[in-house]
Amino acid sequence: MFFPPLILLMMLAFFVVALMMLPFLLLGMIGEAFLRLGLSPGLIFWLLVLTLLGSLVNIPIYHFASREIYGDQTISYYGMRVRLPRASQTHQTVLAVNVGGALIPICLCVYLLLQIHFGLYLPILVGLVTLVVNRLARPVKGLGIAVPGLIPPLVAALGAYLLCPPYLRAPCAYIASTLGILIGADLLRLSEIPELGAPVASIGGAGTFDAIFFGGVIAVLLS
């Protein structure tokens, strides 16, 4: 299934944000913490770009019986706008996994977890972000569960600054932001999806993708 998690203009704005970071990455002004973990500046940039490109791809994994479907219309949430895909079936919601908003970030989290020796501070930080996200997330008719794009990454960054060793703040912020959003919004509130009439409910897609993308950007800046 191919459709963007946000309207095209916002997707282009996200791409511009990634492009603006490239000179700073190549000049070594940011990204040092990730460089120590084997991630080059160029690779970090391409991971951000692949996250954007992968956000267009949603892999169906399940079907929910749902109420009236609100497909093929534009809706807004927390200042973001998304064009809902056309419903292929009435009274049925497709549960999918977004490649750029879930699969790629999870793979990067697993890689980072294998590279660092973390203490109790990382589970605490993940739990904190998960709790904040779960409290802030709200159901949106036709869309699914939505969270404000900047608050979860900022909570993760602040928590990492206070709890984690300086050389691990950036990767810990990224892990906490990504897992906290996916668990707190998408997984813990999955039971609410059948009541929202969404044609497609995508884990890591519309509703949470912007927060996950900003989590990567803020983590790089924190490094």
C-alpha cells in the first residue's frame, strides 16, 4: 500500500529539513555521538531520507471490523494534515506497519542497543516517554491515534540530558523517542482503532510519523 503519512507539501518540508542538516553532518558539527557507534554522517542523512521515502510504504498485517469508514478526505491533527486513502472495503480497517515510521526506526534502535552498554537509565527513559505519549495521544476519526509531533522527542531529549551519560544522550534519546511513540500511541491504544472508522491504521504512519521523524532530527542535534 502506497500513500504518504502527510500531505505532499509537508512531506517536502520534512525533506528540506533533512537536506539542511547535510552540510552540518558532513562538516562534523553534529552527529559525533553516532559516529562513535559506527554511523557515518552520510549514513545518518540517508537514514533520514529513507525514513521519508519508506513512509510512503505501508505493509498490511491485519483487518479490523470497523464502523463507518471516513476515507478519501483531508483531516487535520495537531497542526498536521493528511489525505486519507480511499477505503477499499466498507466497515473494515486495514492495520498496517509503516516502513519509514516503524520498520526502519526499529531496526536502527536494535542496532544502537547492540552497540551501547546501557544501564537502568534507558528503560526508565523509554518508560517515561511511553507514559507521556500515552497520555497525550488522542483518537482521531478516520485516522487512528495521533500525537503532537514535537513533544515526545523533546521529552526524550530532556530525559536523556538529565539521566544518561553525555556520550550516550543522542542514541538514548532516539531509542526512547521511537519506542516510546510506537508503544505509547500505536500499541497500547490499538484497541481503540475499530471505533475510529479509519480505512488504514498504520503503525508508525499518519498520526505518529511526524513525531518519529522529529525524534531522529532532535537526536542528531543532541549529539
